[in-house]
Amino acid sequence: MKPEKLPGIAGLKAALRQQMRTRLALHSTEERARASLEICRRAGALLSFRAAQAVAVFAPLPTEPDIHPLIEEAWAAKKRVAFPLMSRGGDAPQLEWLVVASWDQLALAGPFGVREPDPAVCPRLEPLELDCLFVPGLAFDPRGHRLGRGGGYYDAALAQLDIGTPRVGLFFAFQRVGEVPRDPHDQMLTSVVTEDGVVEFD
């Protein structure tokens, strides 16, 4: 009898994605709302956010932390608030950053069903102009490795940032796992904010 072939990194990632999607789907609306408010409070208190003039955010999916209060805080502080626009051309995944001034400028649906900025009205921002970037994901581990949804967009975007730019993951505490399988091109986070606290990585 031949030994069962072990899955590669892609298979391990796929299995972990399915596991985390199931856990997120079971997260109650009430608990998600409570945890999201605490995540926004903690993220809004970060020095990297408070000092930033240009901050990158994301329009959350229903199972992700609801960061609307954090975005509203950034607008109230007169920051330039950039949302990602997923490139629809070329072979490599790519995010463009567009400055959004109000919710009605999020007019498009991206490849993952994410609300995206309208390029007809939102000015573009170069990655090196970003002072702080908030990142979604499905899982993270104690070393700062992140599991995304598989498109490769954020890994490509993080690779374009200045090396000192904070890359802050916004997750629920239960999304922490022992180890995230990773490929050589996968980018690391500098910190993660959950409802339980802030974790900084070397």
C-alpha cells in the first residue's frame, strides 16, 4: 500500500481557509459587533494610526471586523483614507489605492464581492505615500504570518510599501492559529489588533 501523499503548502492553506470560513460563519452577529467595536477602539489608539496622514483601510465583508467606526474616525481627523481597487488587467494580482472621502464613493463590487472605490471620482495614491495600512485576512499566527483569501492581492501590495510602513492586521481573537502555512512571497504583518489586545511582531 502506497503512503498517502501529504498536501503541499497550497493544500494546507486551502484546508485552513475552509476551517476559518466555517468558524467565521458561526460567529454570532452580536459577538461580532461587540468585538468589532473593541477592535476599532484599540486600532484608533495606535500611534501609527494617530500619526498617519494617509491611511489604507478596507471595506469589510460581513464576516470580517466591522471597521466603519475606525474609518469614520480617520475621516474626522482629516486623514487621507485610501481603499483598495483590485486590478482587472494583467497576470499578476495588483491593488491600486484610491482616496475615498465618503461612503457613496464605494460604488463597485470587486472580485471577492468587496465594495471598491469609484476610479472616476477617487484620486489615486502611490503605495509609498501610505503611512499606515490596515489589512484583513482569515488567520494569523504568533510570528506575524497572515492567511488571506487566496488572490495574492495583499501580498503584492505589502511588497510595494516602504519597509518601515506599519502593516496592521485587524482580526478577531479566535482567528489566531498556531502556524500559518506560507510561501516565500507571502508578506508579514508588523502587528495585529484583536478585541483582546495588540500584538507586535519583530
